[in-house]
Amino acid sequence: MENTIVTLKKGEGRSFKQGGLWIYDNEIETIKGRFKNGHLVEVHDYNDYPLGIGYINQNSKIRVRMLSRNVQQEINDAFFKMRLSHAWQYRKDTVDTSSCRIVFGEADFLPGLVIDKFEDVLVIQALTLGMDLLKERLVNLMKEVLQEDGITIRGVYERSDAKERDKEGLSRIKGFIGEPFATKFDIVENGVHYHIDVENGQKTGFFLDQKYNRLAMQRIVKDKTVLDCFTYIGTFALNCGYAGAKDVLGVDASDLAVELANDNAKLNHLEDKVHFEQHDVFDFLPELVEEGKKFDVVILDPPAFTKSRSSIKNAIKGYREINREGLKLVKDGGYLASCTCSHFMDNENFVKAIEQAARSVHKRLRQIEFRQQSPDHPILWGASDSSYLKFYIFQVTDEK
């Protein structure tokens, strides 16, 4: 490693010292030594106390992303294989690993890297320059770790087409790493079968973070009518149908998503009771209210309404509006599931939006569960962005 020293200003590096992995540009006093963006540097406190090793990128406001708090640590293949082995062992301890997120960036001490496993396929995202330079090495090491457990990976697809790369000065790319393979295939989760498309689907092709929230819904939907809003490829709706719901309607604005969802209903032999329609949810819910429709269960799983702190006020308004309309459609004594997937929407503001929505339509809420993302998306204390999904299940009653 080149002996490049990044020295912090006095009193800076607070988020890193509290357990995070980021050093921001405005926290740095000096950078001494020659380096290239994406390469390793040592980080020292203002008094020259060594804090650790990370990789640097002057194109990003997050100037250094830390890999180790030990400046004597060799950052080599053995180091990365150790990190990947620990990540895999943790998944084996905590989740069903048939399809799961093996690496969740900072929460696995590999900042900027995401690796999802879908049966025998890996999907990788390199969201930072440092990880982009390492991605092929990391893929090979990940395959080695899995092979040692008797798992042979038939293909790897890269989905480094996220907006986060713009902030790193990187272009968005996607494509095969290694030999091409069929990118449309089937997986099974919670007993439900899905056709997924890792090349063209959203994110890495499937939202693994809601796995156990979908399972939680299975317990309360038997013999009930269900409305699943923002259904994407039908995940919550299909879990409800699989668990014995009487009739399920899933709604999404995307024609492609609705087509895939209907295909998935047929795949699970649920097409007689699980149906999908293309609608703009914000327009559709008031129409259902006007028609006097009611459901035993309403599920609200919208995309993030905010991806920055500057738009939180508008996001609160959006969550308040969608929950108000959803609550109007729940039968007295029925159930509402509501979530947000934005880490900028903290739990206090999200709860506030739901409370205001309930009061405005004279509904009382009894909280059944508060859940977060699946354990394969662990929350690292000190890295606030790793805590993003908030998922509530309520029983809804009319004010009496």
C-alpha cells in the first residue's frame, strides 16, 4: 500500500468514531502522499493517532470508505475472503440462504459492495470506485467461499446501474461477469415460486429485504380479502394467496410488473384468487373509496418517497396521503400493513404520518408488529443508512 496519510481536523470523524465507515471531505485537514482515486490510504486523527485503512475517491463527498480500523492490516485476498466468509456464515446463522443478500455494503464492513444470491446465481453491485476496481477479485473469492460449502455458482450478473455511482464519478453499467447465462429463472421464497429477471428487474431483480415481512402477513390473511398496493411482481399478494386468502387484488403502475405478477400467479396455481391490475395507486385508491369498496387487509409497500433530507416534508405528506386512503378501504376490525423503504424517513416521522392519517379518517390503530428489513440486510449501529425499512402491521377499528 502506498503510504498516503489522510489526517482529520480536530473534532472531526464523529460518525466514524461512533461505529460508521465513512470519512467526509469536509472532515479532512490534509492528504500527504501520492495516490490514485480508488486506492488505499491510512486515516489518522488530528493528533496523528492511526484510525485505520480505507479507499479514497476525491470525486465523492464521502472521501474515504474504511475497510479496517487496524493500520497494520494487510488488505489482500486473504482479508477480503475473511470478510466474505464472515458474511456468508452470518447468513447461514440467520436466514434461509436459498436466495438472500450475502453482502450488504457497510453493514458487512465492505462499503460500496452488494452481493445477492438467487439460488445458483450471484448478482453484484459495485457502487463505489474502490469496489469497482476490486469487483472481479471479489466475485472469484465469493465463489470460492460458496464452493467450500458445496455450492456451485453457474453465473454472475452485474447490476452496477444505480444512481449512487453518479456521485462517485462512475458510469452506470450492467452485464455478465464471466460466461453468459439465462437471466430469467425461478426462485422459491416462503413456499412461493417466482419468475425473476436479474437483468431487467428493479434493483438486483427481486426485493429480498421484505422476505420475513411477507411471511408475517401469511399468518393473518386466511379466508380474507386483500388489496396489495405497489405490488411490483406480486410478492405480498402471492404470499397472501399461498396462505389461504379468499381473494387478492394486486395493483402497480407498471405494465411489465403486472404482467410478471400475473405470470407468477399462474406459476403458483393461484390465478383463480390472486389477480393483478395496472393502475396509478394514488388515483386508484380514491376511486375504490368512491365505489364503497372494503377489504379485510390492505398492504401499502410504496417506493421511497424521499431519497434526501431536503424532501422529507413532502415525503411525510405523501405517506400521510397514501395511508389515509388505504385506511378508508379497511373493514372495521381489518388490518393495515404499511411501510417505508427510505432511511431518510426516520421512524418518528413515519409514525407521525400514519397517526395523522388515522385521525383524519376517524380510525383507531392497534399495533400488531413493528418489523424492519430481513436479517440478511443487517443494521450496523453507527451506519445510519443501513437502517432503512420500517414495516408496521395494525388492526384498524372505527372510532367508537
